[in-house]
Amino acid sequence: MVAGYSGVGKTALVGQLKEIKQQAYFISGKYDFNKRDVPYSAIVGAFTDMVNQVRLRSLAELLFRA
């Protein structure tokens, strides 16, 4: 979990960490003030990202193993 004031570089930090991952899933969700009435919107976004990564990875494994 990364927290802090706006404009201090949280998104840039997470972006750099995402680039150095190896053989792992890295998920991130971002709180949107306009969606403040949607409970757990950042968590839903993070897990949506993970599901997409798994789907893409599974598709790539299927294509390259054949």
C-alpha cells in the first residue's frame, strides 16, 4: 500500500516497481475521488488488473506452447 499527499510521486514509484517484476503478478488500483460512492473501487480496479494479467498470460502460454 502506498499512501501520501498528491503530487509526491506515488504513481511514478509504483510504475517503476511494476517494471522490475519477474515471474510475479503486480496489481495496482487507484482511488478516484469521483468514484467515492463506490465501495472498494481501488481494490476492484486492482483485482480487475490481476484478472486481465492472468488472462493475457494464459493466452500467451497457449499460443507459444503449441
